[in-house]
Amino acid sequence: MPYSDALQRLEHHFQSMPPVVAMEPQIRGYDGQRLQLSAPLERNVNDKGSAFGGSLASLMTLASWGLVSLKVEAAGVDAEIYVADSRIRYLLPVFDDLHVTAELDSPDAAPEAVWDGFIATLRQRGRARTTLVARVPLADGRIATDFTARYVAIVR
């Protein structure tokens, strides 16, 4: 797997944050454009037996943050990544393990061009921002939760 070292570093970083550890997230996939995370329902359940909204929000924030972190690391830039703002919609309850996919919010542009511009701006200005989306699909393909957020990278 070409990204295994970077994914191990990201997973180790997740393990350094106690609230994240409690959720038990696992990296399920990364193809250079999308990061997939999962977490067991039993560690993220609410009083109704469905996924806790805070856990869904946290996992989607984490997946998006992780994707930006992987892209910045791959570019060889030492930067901190922050979520600037976000919007979340809870559309349907989740009664199974949580699965999240995060990717760029660039429906009209090639993802590599967007990432290249983001990294170029980061190198030139010392900071850059980008918008990501994350979604939690149900087994039948419907979207249970969707999330849009702006992330900022600031060179250390």
C-alpha cells in the first residue's frame, strides 16, 4: 500500500487524543483523494440505539482533518491543520457501525488541481484553506449524515 507509512502516522496521531480513542476510529481506506474511517456503533451509541450525533460530527471532522493532514504531509510541508467552520445535516438515523468518507468539495474541478493550488498557496502565503465534504452512507446507499467544512493549514 503506497500510503501505509502516512496512514500509520495518522492513526498514531488519532491515538494521542483521548476523546478520539474513546470513539475507536479505524482507517478503512485512502486512495489519495478520499479518506474512509469507521467506528463501532457500540462505542458511539445514543439513548435511542442509534449513532450519537456528536460521534458522527466528530468522525466526519476527523476524517476531513485527516485528509488535509495527509495531503500537507505528502507535499512535505510542516503545517498545523484547523477546522475553520462546518455545517452538518442529520438526515437519517444510523443503526450500524459508522462509516465516513471525506473528500474535497470540488464538483466542477479536478481534485489534483485543487490540491496543487492549496499546497502552492500554503507555500507562498504560509496559510491556505480548502473545503471538504464528508458523508455517512447507510447500507442501502442513502446518505444518513452529510458535512461540509472549511479547513485551514498554517505553516509552523
